[in-house]
Amino acid sequence: MPREYPIERTRDIGIIAHIDAGKTTVTERVLFYTGISHKIGEVHDGQAIMDWMEQERERGITITSAATTCFWVPGGQERKKENEYRINIIDTPGHIDFTAEVQRSLRVLDGAIVVFDGVAGVEPQSETVWRQADKFKVPRICFINKLDRTGADFKKSLDSILEKLTPNAVTLQIPVGEEDKHEGIIDLLEMKALKFEGDFGQIVKEEEIPEKLLAEAKKWRDKMNEKIAAEDEKLLEKYLAGKDIPVSDLRKVLRKAVLEYKLVPVFCGSALKNKGIQQLLDAVCFYFPSPKDMPPVKGIDPKKDQEIERKPDDSEKFSALAFKIAADPYVGTLTYFRVYSGSLTAGSYLYNSTSGEKERIGRILRMHAAEREEVKEVFAGDIAATVGLKNTGTGHTLCDEAAPIVLEKISFPDPVISIRIEPKTKADQEKMSLALKRLAEEDPTFKMKSDLETGETIISGMGELHLEILVERMKREFKVEGAVGRPQVAYKETIKQKAEAEGKYIRQSGGRGQYGHVWLRLKPKKRGEKFEFINKIKGGIIPQEFIPAVEKGVKEALDKGILAGYPVVDLEVTLYDGSFHEVDSSENAFKIAASMAFQAAAKRANPVLLEPVMKLEVIVPSEFFGDAIGDLSARRGRIEETKDRLNLKVVDAKIPLAEMFGYATALRSLTEGRGTFTMEFDHYDEVPANIAQEIIEGKRR
Ligand code: GDP
């Protein structure tokens, strides 16, 4: 079966924003306009739109899918299939506590619309997400939203983008009026004023630019021309000679510059008042890359352990990345994936190169605003979901078994905070475990475990809010209520020097005895390298069948900790000597011996506690700067940089998470409610000795 839409007319995008900037409203409008044009074709027929609206309202536009597909014909071309673009919108979360969600969505999308509140401009979270998008090399378009709101200021918002995010922002539109006078938009490329008519702004009227705005529009247009022309020698010559540059040339050069992360076009409007969304959709088609424009995806050939590449082409061998596992009320577990190369038909078998298991691909689904569509085949660049995969988790690679590849993994940080949770009623225990297990499958930065000694359940994640929301979801989606304890820092333990020790577990008390005997060598690894087990046993001094038991014993000991019961990380454990007994040796005996050897060696290896250290940004009015800094020092914060921003001070610091509980309240009272901050996990670091001692003795929580 041939593909329905050429890859050149496919876009995989995301919409990202600070909470409340209008992401939901923008997405809703996007689905609405694309729905109209795709379903009805003729946009100017008011009655048809009204009918369609009614139906949609009844069914409810769903924008909760991890990926939603819609169609758009850009730039006023004729509405027919040959001109249609398929746009896949990948959902991105609004809060940075969901690091995993943000990262995995940025990983699979080729372009992001960044939405700003036209009153607030750039907010702290927009900055964090912006930097992550830089890391993943995602081309961007900015949309300054809410220009109808009291206090809206396009120029100020634009300046905050230029100053805080990128000097490469280039303005393609300016508003006609702001606040309650926001009537429309001036398109600086076409030099036309756009008005939005009809109940939903669906009818776009092009008009001459109002006389009183003409001079200003020309000024902006000149700035735009200069920035775009600077990206191309020929255009620059024309620009410098004062010649007119054709719009098509400007578009072409701008597109190339967006793809190369050199320019970021800025658009504006009001999602709520239906202004500017259609132009934003045009921009997605014009300036964002198609999957074919993206560089080949890199991965490892697991057989040869070599780096290999796959081009975004249907004729290549199949490769795809599972980026989200979601529980669907109708079909069960859905696995969303992005196809990087090749094609896949429903009913075929695939190889999960991450877990090493075969999977059968049952139904393949594509999610639209209000319906799901079953498809027979998907191709390079497509985003779809499949039902019933058993051993595929977030971040796993799916590929052709005959040509395996493991795509670059999305690396997720370990959780840094944990709380105890218990069901409100005893009867709910099982339901709660099930719900938590499901949620943990969806979100790799959320973990659950039971404390074997107390029988309590402990959940951990990336921040207080992260856990709060998961508990809330448990209540809403799984109908179990949980009572939570106080949040605790997820400390870890490690060793600082090499050490060796022997572990002997030998019992001879009538009948069959026990015999396990090992020598282990422990060696520190770099921070973040986790744990490695090396087997150096030669000549069968310990039979092969007992080696896995030794590793298991070590792993159990790692979980129990050395100093204060926290998991031990970042070390290498080598099994290099030992002995066995023909009759008495057993797996269990070796497991116990290994655990004993580990504990003995670890005590001599200079064990230390590790704590999560956060990256913090605090923004305070200048007059509170001294107090804010003093407070951070008292919390063991290390100030890395302070910057001036208008009459504000921006402080970047690294600070232990343990000192940050209740910081929101403290900052509020220090700054008369005017300070703000954002925080995300940065790395694990050694706890200073005096504090470690208090933690070990249980004096500090
Ligand atoms: P999200 O948190 O980024 O998804 O933001 P929402 O789309 O939920 O919007 C937050 C609030 O801002 C809601 O009350 C919206 O109605 C409102 N809002 C969104 N877009 C606009 C706009 O263009 N103008 C105005 N005045 N309000 C808007």
C-alpha cells in the first residue's frame, strides 16, 4: 500500500508553554480549524461550520491524546487533498517537574510552537523548556498570545524573548491594536492587515494596512528583511542595495534558517478571540522541517556494538521509538511510537531491541481530535499508536529483527524525592498497588516500591508537585484515594575507594550443609555510572551456575545500603575468587556469601552519602536581593551567577534538595510575594560529613 501523504507534507510538532500561557486554547483552536477545513472543505459556508461545531461539541474535542493528527492546507491554496499537510501534534506537559515527559516529547518532535502570555512575556518555565529544546535541537516558532488581555504588550513580550531566550527571534507579524482594541494582525511578509470574521474567526479577510500603522509596519518589515537577508548572501546584496526582495525568497531563506536553528519567527494574536491561529498553522507548514529534512537517526547495532544510521526513508529497514505508554479507557494499553525509517504493517512481528523481546503489532491507530482511525500501514516520519504490546516501555526501540538497531536512549534521571503512601481504606490496598504500577509504567521518573520491613508503599518522583499530581491522577483515573506522608529526600550511598573482602557462608549441621565462598573487589565509578558486576572467575573455581546468584546477592546488598539504608550506586563489583563444595554448595549459599562479602568490603571502602542537588533560578526585585542571597547561603546554596534584568535580579544557584522544602513560602515572605523561582534536578553530590552523620543517626529528616 502506498503512503497517503508524502513525507514532505508531514509535520511532527509540539506546542510548549508556561502553565496558563494558553497552550490548551491554542491546541483546541488548531484542532477546530483543521477539523473544519478537513471535514467540510469549504470554509466559507457558515451553516456547514455551525453543524460541524454542534457535532464536535457533543462529542467533545479531545486533546488529551499523546499524539493527535490533523490536516491543513496552508496559504490560501485550494482545499483539496493534494495540497493538504498532515500535522501530528505531540502532547508536551506544562510543568518542568515532568522532566521525563518534556524530554521524551522533545526527542520525537521536529518543531515546537512556543506559546507566550502577551502580558507576562517570557516566564521562568519558558526559559527552562527553551533550553531543553536547545539541547534536543528543536526548531521553534514563537506565538505571543493573549494580546486582547488588559496589560498585553507585544513589544515588551518580544523584548523579553530577545533578551532572555534568543537574539535570533524575527518578527513576522505585529498586532493591530492591543488589549480591548486588539482587532487583528499585520502580516509583515505580505504587508497586509488580517481581520478575523465569522463566529469563530474562521473567515480571514485581507485588508490594506491602516494608515496610522503603515509607518510602523514598514519599520518592522525592514527589521525583518534585514534579519532574514543576513542569512543568505544573495538576499543580503539585494537588501543592502535597497532592492525589493520577493516574498517567496524571504520564505525560502527563513525556512532554511529555522531548520538550522538560526532564526526563530515570531507570530502573535489571541487564541481565545480566534486571532492568528490559521497563520500559525500556515507557519508550521512553511517553516518547520518535514521528517525528511531531519538528519538520519543514530543508533547502535547491538550485534556489532557499532554506531549506525537510518535515513528517514520508507525504503530503509524499519526503526521506531516508543515514546509514550498510555492507559486508554477503550482499548487498554496504547504504545505511541514514532517511525524513523521504513514501514510497518498491522499484524506483523517486530523486535524490541531494548528489551530483546519479539512483539506482535496488533492494531495500529491514529488519534484525531474526536475519533481514532485504524490504519493498515505506517511509514517513515509517521506517529501512531499500537495496542497490546507486552514488553515495550517508554524509550524502547522497535525494529526489524533481521536488522536490529538500538536508537539513542532517552536517559531519564532517577527520582529525587519520595513519600510514603497508604490507601484510605485497607480494602483498597490491592487497587492502589495496581494503579501505582500502571502509572509507573507510563512515567519512567515515577517509581514505587514496598518497604519489606514495614509493609508500607513508597513512591518517588522528580518533585513534590510531580508526586501530588500522580496521587491526584490515581484518585481520578483509578478511583483510589491515598494518604501521603511527608516528602523525603532520596539519598543514595556510594564508596570512595577500592576495597576487597571475603564472604563465607558455610554450615555443617547434619544432613545437607551449606557452602558458599567468594572474594569481591569494590571500586568507585564516576557519578551517574550506576552499577556494574564483573565476573573474573577462571577455571571453574566457582561453577558458572552459581555466578548469577552471586550477582543477585550483591544487588540485594546494594539495595540495603551501607550507612543508612539508602541504595548504593556508582560502583563496580568484581568477583575474582572463591571456592565451592561438590555437595553442599547452592545458589542460596552463594547469594548469602556474596552479600556478606559486599558488606564487609563496603565498610572499608570509605562509604559516603549522596544527595540530590538542584539547579535553581530565583528572580527577585533588586531591593530583596541581599536577603534572598543570604537565605540561599543558609540553605547551603552555591551561587553560580547573578544577572540584572530590568529592575530584577536573576540568581542561578546549585542547592541541595534537602534544604528546599517550604522554599516557596519562605521566598514569598522574604520578598513580599514578588519573588519567583524554578528548580530542577541537576546531579547527586556528596553530603558534607557533619550533616551525613545526623542523617545516619536519624536526627535529620
Ligand atoms: P495552558 O495552561 O497553557 O494550557 O493555558 P489555557 O489554554 O488553559 O489558558 C489559560 C487561561 O487563559 C484560560 O482561562 C484561557 O481561557 C485563557 N486564555 C487563553 N488564551 C487566551 C487569549 O488569547 N486571550 C485571553 N484573554 N485569555 C486567554
